[in-house]
Amino acid sequence: MRNAKVWHRLLGVERTVIEAVEFVEETDTVVASVRPRQRGRQRCGRCGRRAPWYDRGEGRRRWRGLDLGVVQAWLEADAPRVNCPEHGPTVIAVPWARHNAGHTHAFDDQVAWLAVRTSKSAVQALMRVAWRTVGAIVARVAADARVRVDRWADLRRIGIDEISYKRGHKYLTVVVDHDSGYLIWAAPGRDKKTLRRFFTALGAERCAQITHVSADGAQWIADVVAERCPNAVRGADPFHVVQWATEALDQVRRDAWNAARGGKGQSTQQSKALKKARWALWRNPQDLTQAQQAKLNWLAKTHPRVHRAWALKEGLRVVFTLARHGAKTEAKHALQRWISWARRCRIPAFVDLQRRITAHQEAIHISIDHDLSNARMAFGYADPHALIGLGLLALGGLCPPLPGRRHQHALTR
Ligand SMILES: [Zn+2]
């Protein structure tokens, strides 16, 4: 094969013999016939161990590689099977692609890199793949990286959270490392069984090293943590506490809105204005536009109760702002004052919230002392494996570099 070195670099393959390269005019593609170098042949595709020959498998196979300029590139090779002592008849390992993948390493890595950084439509158009394929690639790149990079060695302070997907119909349980800030584990489901799988995988010794766990107030999380992490103290996540307050505020606003509609299902001027005020109520005071500030002022005059609920929510946020800036004692005092204020506020949603917060006061104090705050994230995938894969790549520090960037040349034009 002439120019073999050039073709190796162009196709981004290693430990591979390129037998021939052909340009297929009808499909506007380049097809390279390849095979693994002698020493790398006859290894199980799943475990990489040497294994005896089994059969020819399904004959020739193709793998999509990165485009060469403006044309698509494919690798083509035999895909015989070996008889692995552990896995039985399995297609051999190939140096240019992951097991069972239809794309090369370089192609996979570039898709993963783009999925983390750009839009869905940009990845699809640039790489000429379907979104489902992107999801499958993201899942396998993440699974691969998880095996190679150990992010579990020195876990001390972790956060456990449930996040919804499919518009709130399904849930993932996620675990973050508060010291590194990385997402380190995620799985479909939100129950004891799911969370136990994480601690089982972590192992008893590493579980014993965990000193702090933050979570929302969910009992199933508390139970499993108590059972598996003997040395950990639990904290209530500030994000969740403020979220509880936002929900209580929304309840108050909805009640006022319904009252303004007079229960007749008609929109009055008052109810419309209240509905519009929602955005002003949700934002942090320093982020309010002039128009939103005016709405708040209007609320103070026309719906003092809603306005008072807003002030209560803001008061709670201040507690955690103080904590974040290291004013721990002030934060605890502020929390104490907030509780007595809420107890006397005569707004049922906030009296309830006050009870809930009093019940979690110790956990909140732990949070204040240790500045635990769960990482927040948003996903757009419907397939949990793609979702988890993207989460681990984007938030777990596992995203591969773009292919061919190992040699750090200065950027040229
Ligand atoms: Zn095997």
C-alpha cells in the first residue's frame, strides 16, 4: 500500500494494516480495506483477551470514520469471531473502533465532544448522523471513560439528588462529588434499590470514608445513607430548601389568582396582572427589571399577602447567600429569625414550610457549615443511558479531546 503513513493519519487509525483505499463515485465515499496488525488479532471484543478462532462471523463489516474533506469515509474489514472462555463466541476486538460500534474511535470522540458543546441540530448536520445514533455514541464513550478514569478513589463529601426527565415522568438518581464538583454516578430510578447499587459498587471501605452527604429531604435517601455510610453526616441541600420556598410562594400566588377570578373561570384584569407577576416573584431582587420591580410594588399595594410570601422566600434565600459567603454564624441566626417570622406569618403554605424547615434544621446547619450545594443540571435526552452518558461527559470531566489533537501544535490559520 503506497502512502500508508498518510492514510493512517488521515483515517486516524493505529495498529492497523491498510490494504487498499478506494473512492466509490456513486456514493461519493472513500472505503479503506483494513485489518488489525498481526499481534492484535484474535482477541475477544469484550474483554480483549486472546482467544481461539471460532468462525467467520457475518463476513465483511463497515465502520464509519471521520469525513475526509467533503466525502464520507468508511473502514471495511472481516469480522470473525473468537471463542472467549468467558464470553463465548464474540466478534474480535478491532483497534479502530469500540466493541459493537459502527463508528471509529475518532468518529465517536468527535460526536461526544460536539454533543457536550453544541446544539442537537449542529451535531446531526455536521456529522451526518441521526440523533439516536448520537445518544448511542455518547453512552458508549462515557461507559468507556468511566472504566478508564477512577473518580471514586477519594470521595469524602457527596451530594445525592433525583432529577426528572421525560417532562417529569421519569427520574434518575445522581451522585456528585462536592470536592471535585464532578457528577460521578447516575442511574434510572429513584428508590432505595437504585441508590444501594451505587454504594455496593463503591464498596464498604470507600463508603466508610465518606464524611458528608447532602440530599433533599427524601426519606429513602436518608435511610440508605444511614445504612451504608456509617461515618457520614447528612445535610439538607440549600437549593432544595429554597425550592420548597418557591413552591410555597407559588401556592400563595395561585390562591390569590383563583380568588381574583372569583371562581367563575373568567380572567379579570386583576388575575391577569397576578399571572404576569409570577416572573417578578421568581427572580432574585438584583436581577429584576424596572418593569418587574414595578409589578412587585403593585403587588405590595394590591395583594399584600402575596408580597409577604415573596419576602419570606427572599428571607430564606438570604440565609444561604450568607452561608455561601462564609458568614456561617450569621446564616444560622438568620435561619432562626426566619423560622420565628414564618411561624407567625399566618400564611398556611409558609407555616407548613416553617415546620418542614424546623424538622430539617440540623441538616440545614450541616449544609451551612460545609457549604454543600448540589450541582444542578439540565438534560434534553429521553433515553436514560444517553442522558447519563452526556451527564458524565459534560459534568463528570470525562469528555474526550477532539481526535488528532494529542500533538499540541500551535494553532495555524
Ligand atoms: Zn471475552
